[in-house]
Amino acid sequence: MTRLEEYTPIVGQSVIDDLRLLAERLQGKLIQHINSTAVGGGVAEILNRMVPLLKELGVATRWDVIKGGEQFFSVTKKFHNALHGRPEELNRHDFDVFKETSAKNIEEVDTCGDIVFVHDPQPIMLIEKRRDNKWLWRCHIDVSNPEQQVWDFLMDFLVRYDSAVFSAPSFSRKLPIRQFLIAPSIDPLSDKNKELPPEYIDAVLKKYAIPADKPIITQISRFDRLKDPLGVIAAYQKVKRYIDCRLVLAGGGAADDPEGVQVLAEVQEKAKHDENIHVLLLAQNDLEVNALQRASTIIMQKSLKEGFGLTVSEALWKGKPVVASNVGGIPLQIKHKYSGLLCHSIDGAAFALKQMLNSPEYAKKMGENGREHIRNNFLLTRHLRDYMLLFLSLYHGEDVVNL
């Protein structure tokens, strides 16, 4: 497990000293994170790295995961899409399934934390167990334009929390409770982001039969319609007419996302007649994801909707040029034409890819700029600092540093 002192060469000793000072002020408080899956997706990835570091700092921390069957996660996937503004057919039965599963979790989950930190909609009804402790709701998705039916349902529970946390200003909603804006982060020392020897990168390409004989365009994402893998293929096909290249679509699934199998099948069908398209289902192998990103010429993130899109930060941290959609939290990570290229359509993505491939020095400079932007704004140490300030704010009213 990574030790806090190992971040010093990356962020500086003063940052680490500040974290220790904040942690001292949280002595005697138990922080309890609760979400819907221990594996897959950005929330689980962040908590897997953050919880051990909080414990090392001396902050008592635990992480609990709610339970749910296939029906429940099918409903919460609909909720997810609807909150992003995508039309979904939801009926009374769907809401009954959500409430019935939540009732079981209310019985079984011990909400013993001094601060109970609930992540996303799936566990939101646990607020029914509120006593004299503090409750936070963390929304990792863009709810700026939600389907009203789902949002109204969630609001009945959300208003009972002490505060809500969003990833970007544009994601937030008018609420009767306090709000905080805290961007997610990546861990520069995790298996997904640490430096790798060239031999390992070559071995991963060989394992998946991806020749390095031409430029490689890669998108790393769950197989999810909102990540638009079919749109990525369409953009690649437009580029392929002019520049010989390969496309890698790689990702896994999340335990709370049953739609992924169907999307993967659609992608495989679309790609089956082009030997230069490589569709990879990865079983949560972060080292291989890291190697694929480092082997790539350009990284894409052509999401239709996006909570934050941490794969962008991952790619930029590796100094890779990125072409990504101008949605969700992506514009916070990419300044257009400085640290990457933002697009609004398949044609726009294809144009940006061609521009990068035809101007390698320009692409390299954007990757370098992007790495420094991530170092200054989106590393785990900054995220830890913001969360500890947030926890302290729950006990100090309005007289706390603005995050």
C-alpha cells in the first residue's frame, strides 16, 4: 500500500504537512463512506485509494457497500441516465423496487459514523437512519438538467442531509442545504497512473495482439452508451480515410451497471469487420489500463454526458494528448487548444484527431501542459485536503475556508 510520504516528491513537503495538520483536528471523529459497489467505476476507485490514506493520517475511517439485486441496479441505472437528462421510462414498480431494496439496506447497514458520507443516489435513503450524527450526500454525476420525476423523488431524501457535494459548479442545483464544490482526483502512484517500464507496456500490447506499427487512438471507459463507444468508432472511421491508424476501445464493467454487456455486444458487432479496431474487456486490471494509455498516440473521451471523466486526468498525467467532448467535468480538465482539444460532435472529434496526428509536436506540447494542470489541480492529495476541510466545516458553521 502506498505511504503518504511517497507523494512528497510529486506535490512537495508543505502539502503533506498541511494534510497532517488537518487530520489532527479530526481526531475522535469516525468518517463512514457508503456507496453501491466496491469494484468498478470512479467512486470505488477513489475510495480504494483515499480510505487507507485517511487511516494513515490518523483519521478513523470505514467504507461500507450497500447490497442490491439485478432489479435494483437496473432501476438505479435508469436513475443514472435520467439524472443526466436522458429520457427513461420509469413506472411505479421501479420506484417500489428502489424503496424495497433501500429498506433492507436501512435495516442491515450500521450507520455508526460521526460523519456518514453517502455517495450517489443508490444509498440515498439511508438518511432514514439519521440520528445526532452528520450526513453528507456526494453527487458524482451531472444533475444540471435531470428528468424531474427522478430528481423530485431524490429531493425528498436529499433535503434531510446536512450538505451536498458536487464535482463542478455547473452540476449543482438550487437546494435548501449547504453545497460544496469538490472535484474528483487521480492517484499518481496507483497502478493505473504510476510509471511503467517499456518492457511491460510492450508485453501488454503483445498480449492483446495490438501491433505498434501505426498511431494508436484509445478510449478507456466502461461500455456505456453515455460514453459513446459507437461514436468513437465513427470518428475513427472518418480519420482512417486519411491517416492509417488503430483504435483501441478498452474497459470493464461495474457491479451496479447491468447495461454494459449489451453495449459491449453492440460495439463488437460494429467493429468486427475492421482488424485495426481492438475491443478489450478488461477485468479491473489497472496496470494494463496504464500500459494501454502509455502505448497510445492519442487518448479519447467522447462522452455524451459525463460526471467528471477521470480518464482525461489519467491520460494528461501521462503527458498524452487528449481529444474529448465538451461535457460534464471534462472542460475543467482540458483548456481547449492548450491542454487538449474539446469537441461537440463526431465530425469535430475526427477533425481534432487529424489535427493531432498531423502535428505531433503540437500534440506533445498539449500533453505536457495537461500534465502540469493535473499536478496542480486533480491529484489525490488535493482531494484529501478538500474532504478534510469539508468534514471540519460540519462542526464550524459558516466560518470555514471556502473550498
